[in-house]
Amino acid sequence: MKLRVALASLVIALVGSGAAWLTVWPILKLLLGAPHGVSAIVDPGIQKWQQLLPFLVGLDFVVASAAVFLVLYLTVGVPLARVEAAIDQVASENVTTVSSGGPLVSRVNQALRRLSAELLAERERSEAQVAELERRNAELVRLQAELVAADRLATVGKLASGVAHEVGNPLAGILGYLSIIRMRARGNEELGAVIDRIEHEVQRIDQIVRALLELGRPSRGKAQPVDVRPVIDSCVQLLSAGREFREVTVRVEAPQSLWLRAESGPLSQVLVNLLINAAQAMGGKGQVTVRAGEDGAGGYIAVEDEGPGLAPDVLPRLFEPFFTTKPAGQGTGLGLAVSRHLLSQFEGTLEAGNRPTGGAVFTITLPKP
């Protein structure tokens, strides 16, 4: 900015000095030179001024340049520098108060500040809209996944309702015949072992059929206020004597009274399933923690284990029917799908994740009564 003002000052001073020189020099020449071209004795004083005249003209040029530069810099350069700084602040979105430098520049500064304030406000609105769109997009993705899962469950439920009785009746007959064979095979250990394996597999088929029926079965009651702490305590007490919990410690961290909207029967079934899964994930050794409390407009029950946690490729498919991470023959892949289905009947949800310190956590959310 200073260089441009200096160049402009030099040009203006040069033009002004040159114009003054061309105008005044003929008169000075007549006054200081010999009249009418006649040679005469030149006065020493006049000769001295003739010698100093180029120096004075040069000094006049320098003084004029400095004066023009000072005037232009103070009246144009400084205000324009402030305007340039204000424009840079608008570009960098770091607007501060810019001192005025005259009416015009002051109005320009004010206009720039208003423009910057409007741009900042518009950016904040845009960021808020983008954040809202991202939130809604995530919500849509979640709802889409839930709809896909619900559609799969509905398909499985329709299939189960059509074949459950057809499969259940033969299974009951097979179990009855196995009881007769076991009575006649007393003393034959090899045959008894075969019968036990057959009975185990038949019972496993029966469990699968019953789980399929749960997917298509409507709510068995009406959701009502339920104190979930006694439900948690009863489930823990029920499982504590089981074989899978001999070396498992279950710790409950919940208020003595926590009322939420649910059905005690299905809720107990879901808690039992989650506790058994937690114990199996730890290999029958470790601590399972059940936490419960209020959270916003509802409450939660979280079942945490100290197992290996859930792999990233497992999480998206965890609630799909027939998907299981257990070895063949040890799981049907319907427990979590049925649990989520049961909770959805009274506006509850079931989500899975990993603890920061290791292990998996399954969280039940329920509305307040």
C-alpha cells in the first residue's frame, strides 16, 4: 500500500513540478538573462540564483512529493489499509472493530462488519442445518435397519405359525417313544447314551420351535408400571444356582425402586437370556454387572460382562434371526431376536455394544409409566 501511494505521489509531484517549471522558466529566463539578446555584465547575485535554480527546482520536486505522499497516505492509504484489513477479517471470519478513517471508509467498514455478521450467522445456521440433517439421516438409517429386521421377524413369525404345530406334535411323539425305549433299554449303557443324544437334539428342535412362536406371538398382556428392581433380583436369584453361574458373580447396581413401563413376564425372559449369554461369553468365569437407572424420558437396564466383546463384523447382524457366534449345536441364533421383539411390544429397545474397558454390554431402554 505504501509503495503504491509513494509511486502515485512521485508521479503527481513530477507532473506538478514539470508544469510549474515550464510555466515559470520563460519568465525567469527573461528576468535573469540579458535583455533583447544583448550581452551585458551579469550581476553576481543574479548569477548565483541562476546556479541555484536547478537545485531549488529539485528541492521543490522532493518537497512536493513528500507533501503529496503524506496527504495521500493519511487520506487514502490508511483508510484503504483499514478496509483491506476488514476484508481480510471477513475472509477469515475473525471480525473485530475497525476504526473509521473518514465518512466513506467508515461506511464501508460498517457495511463490511454487517456483511461479516450476516455471513457468520448464515454459516451458523448452515452448520446447524447440516448437523440436523446428519442426525435425521442417522435416525433414518436406524429406522430402516429396524424396519428390515421387523420385516424379517414378521416373515419368520408367519413361517413359524404355519409349521409350529405340525413340527411340535411329532416332536412330542418322538419324546414319548424315547421314554418307552429308555425304559426297555435299562442296563444297556451304549443304547442309553444314544437315546440321551437323540433326546437332547429333539429338545433342541423343540426350543427352536418355541422361539419361532415367540416371534409371531402378539403381546401376552398390557404394559403397565413395573418396579424393575425386584424383576432383576428374581432373575439373578433364579440363575445363581445354575451350572453356568457356579463361578460367575452377578453384581446389581440399581436403585431399590425403579418404576418403568413394561411387562414383567417378557422382561424377565429377556433378562434371563442376556444373563445367560453374558455368562457363556466369559466361559463361565468372571463378573456380570447389571446396572439400572433413569435416563431422560425413560430408564435403562444394562447387562455388562468381562468377555472378549463383540467383533465389528458381528454387531450389524447380532439381532438377525438364526445368527449366532456360538459353536454349532450350542445356540439357535434366536435369543436376541426374540428379546428385541418382546421389548418392542411395550415400546422398549435392546442395543448392543462394547465396554471401553473390555467386554460386551447389552442395554434395555424402557419408557417411564
